[in-house]
Amino acid sequence: MYFTEYAVGIGHGRRVIKTDVDEITADNVLSVLSKALTTHYLNKTDMEYLYAEYKGKQAILNRVKEVRPEICNKIVENRYAEIVDFKVGYLVGEPLQYVARLHGNGDEKVLKEVERLNDFMVDCDKDSEDTDLAEWFHEVGTAYRMVLPVPHEVEDAEAPFEIYTLDPRYAFVIYYSGLGNKPMMGVKYVVREDGVTVYSCYTVDQYFEIADYALVKHEYHNLGGIPIVEYPMNRARVGAAEMVLPLLDAINLVDSNRIDGVEQFVQALLLFHNVDISNEDYDKFREEGAIKFKDADTNLKAEVNYITNELRQAETQVLVDHLYEVVLTICGMPNRNGGTSTSDTGSAVIMRDGWSAAEARAKSSERMFRKPEKAFLRVVLNICNTLSGMNLKLSDIGIRFTRRNYENILQKSQVLTTMLANPKIAPRLAFVHCGMFAAPDEAYRESVKYAEEQEAKAQALAEKEAQNNVVSADTGAAGHDQSDSGTRQSGRGEDRTPSDRGSGNPQEVKK
């Protein structure tokens, strides 16, 4: 066997930790925790295995070769890390932002408060915490975040809370086994230098500290919720590349064999066929890779040759490419090397190279991310409203994911234009359904505002031009009257025709 056995739950996701108690108190917290730890340690074993995969400690490193064991390459193509890193960058490569959900009343105040909340998140370096969270999220199938109030007074511009990304190997959430599966208690723990494990356990309104399986502290808190929040990647809590681990191991094996083939060709065995050679000389050659063989028939020809069997690199490359294509398909990853056709453009390229599948998977991850993010925000808003005088409700905030749009923007703009030109379709619906905007409602409001501003500017310009035309007309009319008056004065009594006046010739006058 080349590979070690998988951990217990690899490929099947992480187990959800549940309890059937209606309320966790000081009397039953030790019992609840003890039962939860049994399941958590199974999950921890799986997560240790997957984390090692991400770091490059993969099954190929345990390879054992029976034939020519001295040539045994162990090549790790860490495509597990490649998949995780792509998923993380595609989901949260651009910072996650909060936007105001406007309802018509007090919109300006809500906008200012949401902007203030975003400033707090910048102060806490939340975009880095989101990246760390997304890494665990994709590596092991789940992640945990913790938020606590700052233990000291802060200025108005400083965030009154601190955000922590927890190691999922040392944190978990216990859920109610009844209807709704609501979270009952969040747990994180550390192992001190003296070997004692200290558990910090939070319910909605209580805090328990347990050391050496004994309750050492119990107090109430007013955080407004459980400060430890789980972010599962999917319902089964399966990592981004967990389902394709056998395929990734196969790619490592094929590439290792390819390197073995090259090395074995270079270090080919020397065959002494029907050749008389002393034992001393043969021992020297054997150290460098030689064997000898004699036929029963002594009349056969004696020869010395190299034994070679070259691996066909082109065929093995086809196999590697096929395995990797299957990996990309299962994981919903684009083929960033592109296809073989150079004639496809636009949406054909998008569909062929898998970017649409990547976008669909990212949107699915967004939906899984939003629910725990709201639970996190609920605690954050309670802290901010209490310590910083903020007045925001969860219903005032929308969560926006921003990422590079690889889909055909030209086609989407054409759809938008066509829908806006149809008088039977409301303009807002055009913004929502064209798929062009990450936040269509806000894009619609901004566009309406911009259109109104442009219309007001055009109207003001038209009014100004109209006023200028009136002034010019009045000025022109006045000048025309003055010119006519002067003409009449200069030509007074001389408005007769030349025939009436005569030509001025003396001879014509005598006639």
C-alpha cells in the first residue's frame, strides 16, 4: 500500500455536536461538556488530517516501493492548497462590507451609523479575520469566530469590540437536538503549560470556566447572544477539496512514477549475460546496479547490455490531465489554463472554462456565510449600542460580498437596456434580474439619484439658455427700433422715387 488509511470521517464531513437538555446551567454544564467532547475529538482527528493535507503533508510521503526501492520519489503536487486558496480568494478576495437597508424613515441616520460600523470593522482589521476564517472554512469544512467587548474605554473612532478567529481544532458549538437546532453553548479551550485544559463556555447569558473538569467560575453576561459562532461550509461540513482526496493522491502517485521512470532510465541495470566475471568484479558492478545471468546452454552468445523500460510520458500526462479535469469539475473550479479552442468568445468561454460553476459555488458559500454572520452581528450591535451609543438594528444592515465578475458584462448590460426600454417592466426589476450588480437595490437607488441630478442640471441649463435667449431678443429688438428711427430722420422729405426726383441731369430738366 502506498497510502495510509484515511481518518475516520474523511470524505463524510464533520459531526454536529448536539444536546437534548433544554437549558445549560451550572448543575449540568460538566455533563453536557463531557458528552460533547467525545464527538469533538473525532472531528479534531479529521481536521488534523485535512490541515496536514493543506500544508503538504500528504499520503504520497508514506509511499513504499517494492521493486528497486532505492528509486522511490515522493512528489507532492499540493493541489489541495491550490483549491483552498482559490476558493478563499474568490469568496473574500475583496473585503466583505455592510450596507444600509433603507426603509424610508431615518435613512440618513441609518447610512451614517452603518458607515460608522464599517469604520469599526476596519479598525478591527476584519478583512484579515475574514480571510483566516475562510481558510479554515474551506480547509476543514467549518470555522469559528469569537467577538468580545474591549476591556477598557475606547474613543469614538475606536471599535468597542475585538474579533478573534478560533482554531476549529480547539473550539466547537453545541446545538439543541430538538426543533430548530438552535445553538446552546459555544466552547473554546487551551492547554496550559502545566497540562491542565481550561474550557471557556458561553451560553446566551452565562459564562462557565472549567479547569481540570471542575467548574471554577460562573457568571452572567449581557453580550446579547453566544459570542462564539460557527461558520459551516455546508450542511455536512465537508471541506472544499475533501471529496477529491483520492484523485489528488492518484495525481501525486502518477507524477512520482514519472520521475521514477526518468531516474530508472538514467540508472539502468547492467546485465552480464553468459559472461564469466569474478565475484569481486561483480560485487563492484552490483553496487552500481548490475546483475548477471547464465543460460544452461553454454553455446549461447555472451553479451553485456543495459536493461531499460522507459515510461511513456505523453500517455501519463494525458492521465494526469484527465484526473485534474475531474477534480476541477467536482470542486466547481474553473480551468484557468483555458480550453483548446481559440474561436470561442464571451459566454462560451465562461461556460467552457467553468467560471459559471465557480460563481455558483461561491454564491452557495455566501448563503452559508450569511446566517452565522448575522449571529455575529447581533452580538456586535449589542456591544456597540451599549458602549458606543450606536442605534442600529440587525434589520438595518445588509451583507455584501464583492468579487471580480468574470461573466459577460456586455450581455448583462444589453439585458438591462432592453428591460429598461420596456414600459411594462418596473426599472427596479431590471436592475434586480439583469445580474449585473452585486447589490441591485443600492445600484438602482444610486442610478435614480444620479438620473435626478442630471435631469436637474439639464433643466437648470435649459432655463439659463432660455433666459439668455430672452435677453438677446430684447436687446436685438431695441437696436432694430433705433436703426429704423435714424433712417426715417435722415431721409425725411426724400422718400420719393428717382423718377419723381429726376436724375439730376440739367438737360433733362430743360425738357
